[in-house]
Amino acid sequence: MFKNKNLIMFVTLLILLAAIPTIAMASELAKFDVSSTLFVAGNEIRPGRYDVRWESDKQGTATVTFETKGILVKVQGKIV
């Protein structure tokens, strides 16, 4: 029984490791509420509700887009 449990854990770990490149290159969307002005990479983000999208690549860099009422703020970042 103990050997089967280890085998199941090992196979699960392999599946998760295989999925990392897919996750790392994912494009995501989230809603984001800003209550006071903030600055991201030197860009002003005013209070409001934003759609935030990010796209990342294998090198760990990401492009993040904040959008509200037709206003787009796009910044470059690094995933750490």
C-alpha cells in the first residue's frame, strides 16, 4: 500500500511539473479596485475599478494592462 501511495504522489508531481510551462505562458484576467492613486512602473493608476490582464512568458517577464472606461495603462514587469 505504501508503494502505491508514493507512486501516486510521484505521478501527480510529474503532471504538475509538466503543466508549469503552460501556466507560465498564460494570459489572465482579473477585476481590481483601486481606492487611492497608485503608481505602477511610473504610471499613475487613479481610483476606480479596473480590468487587469497579464501575459507572461518563459523568461519570467510579464506585460500587465490596466483598463477602465477606455483608458489603458500598460506596464512591463518581472515575475518573482
